[in-house]
Amino acid sequence: MGKPYIFINTYDAAVELLDKRGYNYSSKPHNTLIALGGWTKIGSLLPYSDEHRKMRQYLHRFFGKSAVEDFHELQTQVTHRLLLGLLRRPDRLDDLIRHSTGETIMMVAYGYEVSEENDEYIKLADEGIKGFAEAEGFSFVNMVPWLRFIPEWVPGTGFHKRIRDGLQLTHEMVYKPYEMTKKKIFDGTAIPSMTSKLIETNATEDGNINDEFIIATSTSIAYLGGADTVATSDSFCVKEDDVYDGQFIPAGTTMLANIWAMQRDPVEYPEPEKFIPERWIQSEGKKLPRDVRRTVFGFGRRICSGRHFAENSIYVIIASILATFDIEKALDENGVPITPPLRYTPSFIRHSEPFKCKITPRSNKTASLIQQAVEFSK
């Protein structure tokens, strides 16, 4: 108890502390469930160290701004298959998008072609996201670490199961797809991927692989990040005492970047809760709001390494869906439009709750154009 927390609610403060003073705000705060559950094996949760820096170098090699151009064709092909899925099952939008993002990242990271239904690796990533959210969320053992020594038979110690589940999940997420790819390399059946190229680069004449853990954890963060771009929280630990705007910040303080508040700054975004797309249209004498990409991918030395890849995926998916489908409110039994309620899942990693909508092709030619695009890419 008594561990200090500070929420960074403004963009200017985040830039000053996390970007400009990044040397002092690059470590992750200690979290008992994260540590005991093995989650620090996941790349983005590694302590700031030589291993973390090398992991970032590997990720930049494949996901830097110019490097991601190599994936444009793959992202387009996968999006065409997403559109075909929407033609057939418009009621499964959430599942189809999750499958589409998983399909792309599994090919990039491991050269693996996912199954059309119930793919084991997409399922594993979904379980991993859920497990991470539970570990990162509120728990008394995170606040009072000595509680971990209480026997499991004592009521209220469900965190023991979370730790066991976490150890199994993190091991499988880091090593299961990695070992699958490594086996294919030795079999001569591997499709070129981030993993295969790093293994080939680091293989020694005696058959060993240098930096094997760093390679495995680097690809695991690509894998996990592809499943959910908010897979790791924007939390930082202060290395040395600091002062900002007259406020003393002691070493060991946990700093939390409140991206929710930054993106609802009423100065930058008047009436932030309202859907006002024209706020982004440039006109003479008008100052555009701050680009949300400056906040949504994090800050400092832990900014999302896959942000350029993610931007490209989001762009091609949204543009393609809007070009081919009309999206409207679903109708109730009386034909009255249903306005989706603004509700979010009650977990550390928040998503909007599922809601119904009506998705229909924009023209009679849409179906044939989508099918032709899918056939052409085979």
C-alpha cells in the first residue's frame, strides 16, 4: 500500500514527461500478477533493458514506416476476403474483423495461413488478451503483494488460478507459433516471415540460434498486438525523482497516460462525445484538431512499434467496407431503427459491447466485384 499513482491527463504533460524525458519514464511498473503470471515474457512488458532495446530494433526492421510497404498487397488481399465474409454473414462483423486482423499478422509474423473457422492461434490470442486484462486490472494482490503467500484454499485467493493460467498462456503465446515456424524452416516448408528471417539471420554454424528468446518475444508482441492494438496499457514507472510544473514526482511512481481524457480535450475537440466528422475538414482560417495518432499509439520509448502497420490495416479495411457496403441501424420488429446503446465491456481493456446493425451491398455489382477480387488474389 502507499504506492503513488499519477494520471497524465493532458497531451502537453505526456509529451514533456514521456517523450522528452523518456530516459526516466521507460520502465514498466511492478505488477504482481503480471510478474508471477509470466506476462513479462511478452515483448512490450519486458523491463527497459538491452533485451527490450534489441526487441524494438527487430520490430522496427519489419514494422518501420518504409518497411510496412511490403505488406500492402497482403493487407489488401485479406481485406477482400473480409468483404466476401460480410457478403455471406453480415451479422458476424466483429468475428470477421478479428479473424481478418489475425490472418494478416499471423502471415507477417509466422508465415502461417489461418483456418477459416476456429483457428487455434486466433483463439489463443483472444485468450491471451483476456488473461492479460485480468492480470493488469484491479486485484488486491497487486496492491498488497504479500497476499500471494496465502494458501489457495483460503477464500478470496482466486489470483492463484490467474497466475497458473497466465504462466501457461504466456508460454504458449511466445513459443507455440515460434516453434511451429522453426520446425517448418528445418522441414523446408516455411513461408518467409518475420520469424523465419530473424532465425535465418541469427542461426549459427553449429545449429544454434542467437537471441532466440528475443526473437520469440518480438514476434509474440506482433502476434498479440495484431489481435488487439491496446494489448498493453500505457503505464510507466519513474526511475529517478523528478519535478514537473512544480509537482514533485518520487522515483517508483506509476504514471498512467490517460488517453481517454486527452482525446476528449474540449479545447481540441469541442463537444467531444458528438459525432462531428466535419471537424476534420480543413478550411481557410480553421485550425484542425490534434491528430489522434499522436496519442492513440502511446508515448516515449514504448510507443507502439506496429503503429504504421496498424494504420495501413485500419485504412484499407474502413475504406473498402465503406466503398462496398451501406451500414445502417438495425430495425426492431416494428420496423423502428434501433440506436445502439453506448456501452463498453467492464474490463481493463475496453471495447464497445456488441450491437446490431444492418450491412448491405451498395449496389448489385458489389457482390461480383468482391468475388472477382478474391479470385484474382489466389
